[in-house]
Amino acid sequence: MKEIVIISGKGGTGKTSLTASFALLTSNSVLVDCDVDAADLHLILTPYNSITHDFYSGNIAVIDQDKCQKCNKCRQICRFNAIRRQPDEIGGEYSVNPLACEGCGVCVYFCPAKAISFPERNCGEWYISDTRNGKMVHARLGIGAENSGKLVSLIRQKAKETALENSNDLIIIDGPPGIGCPVIASLTGTDLVIIVTEPSLSGQHDLKRVLKLTKHFGIKALLVINKWDINPEMTEKIENQALENDVITLGRIPYDSVFTTAQVNGKAVVEMPDSDVVENIRSIWTKIYSFLK
Amino acid sequence: MKIAITAYGESLADAVDSRFGRASKFMVYDLDKDTFEIVNNSQNLNAPQGAGIQAAQNVADLGVEAVITGHCGPKAFSVLKAAGIIVYNTEAKTIQEAIQLFKEGKLTNTGSPDVDAHWV
Amino acid sequence: MKIAVASGKGGTGKTTIAVALALAADEPVQLLDCDVEEPNCHIFLSFNTEEEADVEVLKPVIDETKCINCGRCAEICQFNAIVNLKIKTLVFPELCHSCGGCSLVCPTKAITEEKYRVGILQKANSIDLEFAMGKLDIGQAMAVPVIKAVKALADNNKIVIFDAPPGTSCPFIQTVSDTDFVILITEPTPFGRHDLSLAVDTIRKLGIPFAVIINRVTAKENLITEYCRQQNIDIFLQISEDRAVAEAYSRGENLLQAKPQLKTVLQDVIIRIKNILDPGKTQGGC
């Protein structure tokens, strides 16, 4: 069983659109949407029969008004400015701002009146669903919730279990943008990383950082340049720079309105009528698949 | 002498769990008496981070001299090392097999973690 | 006045518009790039960064001569950053959230907190504007401390524009919190609409006034105008899809270079925001 992740560094390069197409070109795979902050894959794959699970991670401090003595110790000791006092004067009511609370437990420990409880925090939901192409594991991170890296790790684990149960041979992961916690969680331990970029200075800049990341974690990476004809000169520059980092470019996809049309129709690009672009994406996938063997 | 093996199930016929930090259970096997007990590691499945570290701490409290697992990352490894516990890696399919290989001295301990640091 | 430019979905034109807004303003302005994982504003500005400073957070260091291995530090740590073995106590700084709990509970004062680098701040000035950006070190997982460091540079005497990271979780929230107004940039696609609704839900929870700018528009009535109408959300501007603009962007040219007519339009956006925030003091303009 192999795991492949598609990331981009810069957002808006077409990562999710291409992930959907790649998935639909396989017949024995599990799909995972690890962009849990702003998941979009389900808009193309239209999941159904979803089994929902609550996602608990870490804890949150809650002040019991009946026990609180308004000594102000929690507010002094909190490093995250998460304790509110309303109105902000002596005698004001103390409460914890859930969007700022880091879940460190220091206020809980030091409250002289033991007025602060520390329940588990509900950070969102994750789902295992059916799609027209097999199982999909996806999630929705709660508003303001942290630990999206942990949620990413969790759904990857569930995807592995699902793949084992159903004898799938491939897990395809739609990764998040950026290079931080959730991206790291989506790519560690995978067999192959596909980077989707665009030929702009921003894309080039972000690609450099992504390449450092994949190198840092020692995972083989391959490149796809989307909207290549917006700037052919930059496209070549990026391909050469990638090569210097031992990263091969698998293909170039031209800027094409079919990406939007497909999305509007709830389809992947490869489900649209045959065209050069569709053929292009198919051949890129064939190359990716050959690297997995 | 007692050893701990990361376990997918509760019997010797079950598979070795390939991961250390997120293993659901440990089988603590007493080599002198040929008996074993199962210790749960499930609190780690909910740990936001540092599951390997926590698992290593739990194992250190069990009084074992060695750990047999599929893969162990650097942080968990350093905790086990500090506690004087030796880590053995195995590709054995079942726990029974892994223990047998251990008894025969056929398992390798490379003295270092065998996977890179990971954010899981 | 602090304005955050955010989006939910990546690639909608956040940075493009944040930069253009900063350049269009005809009063003192400061542009702060808070997308510390992939900062891009500087690509469209024509100066080199001038000053650099490390972004540091505090991480615990244990003095082994004083440590009695009581384990209280490991017990209070919620993040598994400290491990207590009977004979030794280990610290894993990568997992530490710098809450200070361990050093507070140590009975022998064996724990001190020391500076640990997680990223870098870069600042520059030009005639037009003051600029700063934060960059998270590769391999570091937590963006928030670097974002906090960038925001700390805000000058309250100027119009401060924050370029926010994509997404709707903690880095986004850290950036838009305590701002006076948020402009959400989106595109008229299903992904754009979906992620916009997530961003709107979050901003409403934060209670900050906001409005929308739609980028890459092909039809005046579209998925976003429909959504905004249902939700009673102001649309400040619709910018048409323009391949020439996309090509200019790819070369690192800013939006005002590609479409100079947007300058007065964006100045009006700033005036409009001022009017919303302080209706008593109506400013001149459209």
C-alpha cells in the first residue's frame, strides 16, 4: 500500500482540482482531504453515507463563576492573553476566551480557589464517506481550533486502516497550503510528494520553501506546473531550479477555463469531455503511477 | 527479563504494530516465566503531539529492558535510551515470531532511531 | 486603523490586493506580511529588505545540578515536551508551547527559560510605505509566535494593512484579531464560495466588521454575489478576470502597474472603511 500527497506551498495553484482528477483515474484507492482548515475536495467528490466522529484534542480552561474569587492570578499568569475580565476593572467577571486559550493548564493548576476546570476540547469532526470513486476520509476543523496537524494525522491513520480493511493499494492525500504544522503532518511517512505550482514569482518563491521542506523530511518529490503558458520563461526557470534540487517536472498544464467549468459542475477535469488538457492530466497521472511501482 | 512489544492485538498470534508512539497496545513479555500481560497505550491515540515521547515514558515505567517494534522515531528513542532500554526493530509478522527471533538473538538493535522526526 | 486582508481559500488575490491597497493609500501606511509560512508581498515591492531580527520564543532548560527528578514539570506539561524518568528529566523544545508552567512548578528552581529561534523578521522602508514581514523557519511547526512578532510592529498612527495567511485556523485568527476591519478576497468558483463561508463564520465569531472583494470575475452576477446577498454582506469591488493581469502578476508586477485605474478605486475602499468605522466623521470621496 502506497501513500502519495499533493501539496503546493502557494494556494490557488490547482492542487485540489488535480487531486480530484488523479483520484478519479484510479480504481482502488482511498482519498484523504488533509486541508482541514478549508476543505474543498468534497465539492467535487460529493461524499455520501458519511459516518461522523467528533474530534477531541487537548483541553480548554473554563472558569466556574460560583467559585471564582476574582483574585486576578489567572490573568497575570496566562501567557496567551486568554483570560477576559468584563468589565475590565476590579470586580469584573472573569472568563476564558476559547479562541485564545492554548490549553496549557497553567491557570487551572495555580487557581487558589480551584475554580477552573479543564475539559477536553471539541475541535471539529472527521468523516469516513463513500464517493463515486471509493472511500474518502475528510474533516472539518472547528472554528478557531488549533491542532490541525493532529487532525491531519488522525485522518491519515484512519485512511490507512480503511485501506487495509478494503485491500486498497493506494492512499491519495490532498495536502494543505503552506509549510507549517498541518503540511508537515500530511507529508511525513508518505512514499511520494507531488508539488503543484504556477509560473509566477510568488509560485517560484513558495516552491523554494516547499522543496526545502521535502528535503528536510527526506521524501521524493515530483513537480507539475499548472497554468504554464501564463509565463513560459518562468516555467522553464522553475523546472531548472527544481532539477537542481533533484526534482523532475512531470508535466505542464496550460491555463484552461475547463478547471472552473468542471468545478462549477461538480466534476473533476478528467470527467469533462476529452480534450488536450484532459489527455495531459491523464498522462501526468500515468507517469506518477509508474514512480510508485 | 521483561521486554515490551508494540501490539495490534492481545494474543501472540496477533501482528506487531509497526509504529511505536501510536501503537494501541504493548505486550509485556516475561522471558523467564514465558507469561505476558497487555498494557493499553490508547491515551496516546488522542495525544495532540508527542505521542512517541509519552509512549516511551509509559514503557519506561513498566520495568522492561528492551522494546521490539516496527519503527521508532528519534524523540521516543532518546527517551528509551535515557531510561536504559534497548530498541529492536523487526519486520516479523506476528508477536510470536518476533519473540522467537529475539530469543534466538536474531533481531538487530541499530543503536539509533530508524525513522526521521515526524509530526504525528 | 488596522485592516486585515484575508481569504479562506488560497490563491484568490489576497497579497495582490493588500499590496495594491497599501500603494494606493495617499496617507502614511504600513504593510505587514503575516503569511509567515509563505510571505510574498516583498516580491511586488521595489526595495530590498533592510533590517533583520530573529523571532524567538522561550523554551525550558533544566539545570541538572538542581533537578531532583520529582516529575512535577512533566506532569503539568500538556504537550509532552518534558519527560520524567526516575534518573533523568528530558526536554523536547520542538513540542513546547512556551506556557511557562514547568518553570513555575519546579520546587528547586531548576528550570530557566531561554530564547529559541523559530523565525525571522525583515523590515524595509521606502518613500511610499513602511513594510515588514515574518518568515517561519523551515521545519518549525508553529506560525503563531512569528505572526505575533510581525503584528507587534504595527504603528497605530498609520493605516496598517495586514496580509493574512490562507485558511481559517489559528494563524488566520491570530492575524485578524484586534484589527478594525477585515476585507475578504474571493473568486467566483465553488471552492471560493465554500471557503469564503468558512472565513465569514469565523470572523462573525470574532465580531469584526468585514466586507468582500471579488477577484477574477467573468459575470457581474455570480456565485459570490448570490452568497453575499443571502448573507447581507457588503461587496466593495469586483475585479474582472484579465489574462494580462495574471501575466503581469507572474512577472512580479503589482496590480497598480497592471491596472493603474484601480488606484482611485482602492483609495475609495479605504474611505469607505473609515466611514463604516466612524460614521459620524464622514470622509470625502465617492
